[in-house]
Amino acid sequence: MRRRFRAGHRPVAVVLGCALALLAASCGGSGGSGSSGDQPKIELTISTFNEFGYDDLYDEYMAEHPNIRIIERHAETVDAHIKNLDTNLASGSGMADIEAMEIGWIYKYLARGDQFVDLRDFGANDLKDRWLDWKVAGATTQDGRIIGYGTDIGPEAICYRRDLFAKAGLPTDRVEVAKLFADWPSYFATGRKFKEKVPGSAWYSSAALTWEAMRNQLIQAYYSNQDRFLGSENRQLKSTWDQVVQGSADGLSARLQEWSDAWNKSFRTEAFATIACPGWLLGVIQDNAGSYGKEKWDVADVFPNGGGNWGGSYLTVPKQSSQQAEAARLAAWLTAPEQQVKVFKKVGSFPSTVDAYDDTQVKSQVNAYFNNAPVGQIFVNRARAVILKQHKGPREGEINQVFSAELAKVDQGKETPLKAWNRALNGAERAANTRSSG
């Protein structure tokens, strides 16, 4: 996913060091805390993208492990990162000791899990209770191998414009607003009422972003549990498509291209009233709306149909690494609850570890820009509401790009819903049948 992910967001205890010793021979093993003595010098590379907020953590880890030097290879975009990863995976060399994986693309590599270390060999079974169940499931292959440790997540709420809700005669208090959005039919129905009262504003920014939110809740969107492309067999997918394109026909969409200049500028206007809102999007809204949007925007502790997640990553260890045990140890440490809280404080990336939700630095966070919304507790609640048993297949990302692009054409009046649907099915079929290189 190419979101500007973390625009708004993103002494280790001795007992933690010993717990992580499951990843090595003993607490005093290679890379352990204390004097390096005659331990060999080890260089660990980690390949990331966007903003992980790890710089201070690298320094902390190296200070406690004097024999280890960490080098980050940073790609500016997810696409650039994936291109490098695929090239090195295909060639059999050049991968970092730790490779970050974005949630929208890790499924591509789960199908090639034999090229990544099974972290169960380094203690993952003893650590997996750290994370929300669905976060662990997202990096688990069909035969049970765990190839990634979870970093952040993107639990979703609904952000809304208090001033526009007042203009439409809708409640503005976030508790009352939450009652409006029990499910997607309620969300769309409220949007139609809004349009009757405020015809000059749309209900949401684009069909594509609404599709993303709804599609992410389907147990099976594009693939069966056996990685077979479902296509037109999936009636739930078609029903979701129909709801979104009907929203466009009813004028609920502002028809904006997400992440475009026009979309960015729209936050400083009355272009739309609501948006499906993962925690990291709060910063995007604030950056784009500036002083204009302060206290106009709010966030409600609700998401239609329950919980939803949009965003997050994993840390994996490729088998190409010559330092697999040490890389696994570092990946486990970087994604431990203590470190996730530190990253949350620094760049706002929302933790995926359950213990972090009891940390007052997380759950007590209030955002003055969003009318003093208790965003920490809201997104803790939203994270716990996610029950993702969704199966995603190896070409999930490419297929979703096809559907999103065709949906955008409908949203902008450039194509009919039926033609766009058929084109999406044909393009997705081709993507699903494209063999991965490497």
C-alpha cells in the first residue's frame, strides 16, 4: 500500500533479554547484553520503507549489544521496496538480514514461505501471544510456519466533520455519531440523508477508499482458502461492489483520487463529511487540513460491521541471511511491546501487541486537534474489535489494484459499473494467473 503511512502517526529490562534468549542458546549467548568480550563482530542489515521510527531503537540495541552493528536500507516507497525485494529474491542473493513486509503484500510471499526463516525455529511459538491473534495469522503460512513478527496495525474508526454534521441536523457528539454506523447499509443510508440536507458536500472522499474499507472485512475477497481465484463466484464481493457504485450514483462520493493534490486540498474545504479512518490517517488529515480543520474534525469509536484494519507491517528473516538467529533476535526485540510503545510515542504507529494497550502512554492519548478525542482508547477498542479470519492469496495486492482502478473509473463517470466490473474480473484473472518470479 502506498499510503503516507505514518504522516501523523509513527533500560530494556533484564527479564526481557532473558525471554528473548529463546531465540538463541542462552541469555549470555552471542549478541547478549553486557560486555562484548571476545564475541565476533556482527553486521545486521534491515530493509524498510516509509517511516518505521526505528533509528533510536537501533542505537539502543547496539549500545546493549556492542558486537552488533545495524545498517538500515531504506526505500522511499513500498513499490521501490517490493521491486528490490523481488529482484533479490529471484537472484538468490542481496536480501537484507531482516526484510520489512507491508500487510497488503505479505500474502505474495507467504506462498513462497520456504524462502523465509520459520521463526518458530527461534522461539516464535513462545512469543506469539504478544500479538493480536489476527496479526500473527497474517504472517502464518497454510502449513503453520510463522515468517514475520508484527509491527504496527491500522485499526479503523470513522472520522467525521462536526460542522457538516450540524448543518445536516445529524448528531455531533462522537458517542451519538457511533450509533449511526452499526453496519454499511446504515452508513450509506445516513449519507443519503446527509446529501438531502447538504447537497454541496459529499459523504466520503472516494469510492476506492470506501471499497478498501469494506473489502478488507470480507472473509474471502479474491481467493478461496486453497488460493484459488474466486472471481465472479464470490457474491459477497459483487454485493460490496454494487453498494459502492450505488453510492457513487447517489452522489455520496466526492470522486477524488486518493493521495492526489486535489484530495489533499479537499481537507481544507467542505468537500466531504466522513472518511474510513485508521489511526495513521489522523495525521494525514491534520497535515492537510491545518488550522482550518482544528476541532471541525472528530473521530467516533465505531466502524461499520464491527472492526476493520487498514495498514501495518511485519519483519521477516530471509533464508539468504547468514545471521538468521541474530536477525530473528533483533526482529523480536524491535517488535516487543516496549519497543512498539516507544515507536508509537515517536511516530504514532499503532501497536499490534496486546500488552501495549494497557500502557497509559497509549490508552490515555488525547488528540486536541480532533476535539480532544480520546484516540488512544478509541483505537485500542477498534484494534480489539477486528476479527480477521480473511484469507488473502499470493496476488492479492495486484488484484486489488485492478479492482480499485476500475472502480475509480466508475466513480469519476468514465465507465459504467457493469463494464468496469467485467474488466476488473478479466484483469484480476490475468493477475491471479501470473507466475511470481524467483
